[in-house]
Amino acid sequence: DTGVSQDPRHKITKRGQNVTFRCDPISEHNRLYWYRQTLGQGPEFLTYFQNEAQLEKSRLLSDRFSAERPKGSFSTLEIQRTEQGDSAMYLCASTNYAYAGISGLQRGNEQFFGPGTRLTVL
Amino acid sequence: AQTVTQSQPEMSVQEAETVTLSCTYDTSENNYYLFWYKQPPSRQMILVIRQEAYKQQNATENRFSVNFQKAAKSFSLKISDSQLGDTAMYFCAFMKHVGAGNMLTFGGGTRLMVKP
């Protein structure tokens, strides 16, 4: 167990429904990432937060997707009007990031992953 | 943009033997991190080993070691004395050393089966 939890572990929904997933990172971690992993593929970056600020979103994150991290602790990922193409494993990861200036990344290069939420859209 | 390629979708090895998983990447960055992550069946992804590009010495972690060839942009993982618990998907991943985000770019994975 890495210390990162996700809920639910599995979600089956019908096309057009909205779904929300939750990620609880390791408590002292200031960065939280969301990735999507389709069957037989490697994870792909979706978005990330530093504390409560969402700093980057990939082009994979369509307008139907929204993520929040309201108090800089847990995060939610919502998908509206789900489509069959949204079926995937949604992974959350966290890290305790600190930048050491010109010498580069001081810590936070190891991301700790949760077990994922497997979404099936029928 | 960075790309990571794992050319071996599946591999198998006998218990106690040695196996090498391949990874190549493409980047214009000079400083970066490379990782191997392990994803056991129905379990969480965990870090196996990491390499900082500016370090010439290859990283080792117990039975796991890497062969990092910066000029060739190659980063292979060697597993010695393979154990049944090594059965998993293995992902090679890239991270910029400096810059916003520090998100991981993953390869497509190699499924490793260790046979008794």
C-alpha cells in the first residue's frame, strides 16, 4: 500500500451519466496528479494540482472533465455525460514537491500511485 | 514533447533467471529523470528504480539494475534472480528535471511473466 487511496475502485455507468471519483493523497504531499490508463497501455497525464491550484491540464481533458482539490488535500475528478471512450482506469498520484532552484528538482521525483478507479461506460 | 517506447509487449522468464526489459525515449532535454514502475495484477503501481540523467553511474536496487545509455537514449531494466512476485506490468517513464509540472510520460508497458 502506497498510502494513496481512491474511491470507488470500480464504477459502471450508462452512457450520458455523470460520475465522480475521489483521490486521497499522502497527507503531507502538496502535488496531486491524475492519469488515465486504457487497457494494455501506459498511463497518460490528465492534470495536476499544487496544493489547491490546478496548474496544468492536458488536451486529453475535454470540457466534460473537471477536477478540483478544494482544500489542497483530497481531489475529485468528475466526468459529465460519459461516453464509451471514457472507459479506462483513472489513476491518482501524489508527491511532496520542492524545487531547489538552479540545481533542479530537490524532491518530489517519486510519485506515489493509488489503486485506481476502473470506469466502465455501457 | 517527450516519447517513451517499450518494444517488448510481453516477456517471460524462468524463476531465478535474469531478464532485461528494453526502453528507448526521445527528448531534447539534457537533464531529466527516468523511472521503471511495476504494476502487479490488480495492485498499485510502485517505483522500482530511478535514474538521474546527469549521473553516469547506473542505478541499482537489490536485484534490479539499469543500463542507462544517454547518447543512445536507452534505459533498460535488468532483473536478476527473478522471483514469482516479479510478475507484473513494467512501465518505463520519463520526467523533466526542471520545469513546471514534472508529470510522468510513460511507455506502453511490458508484461513480464515469471514461470516456476
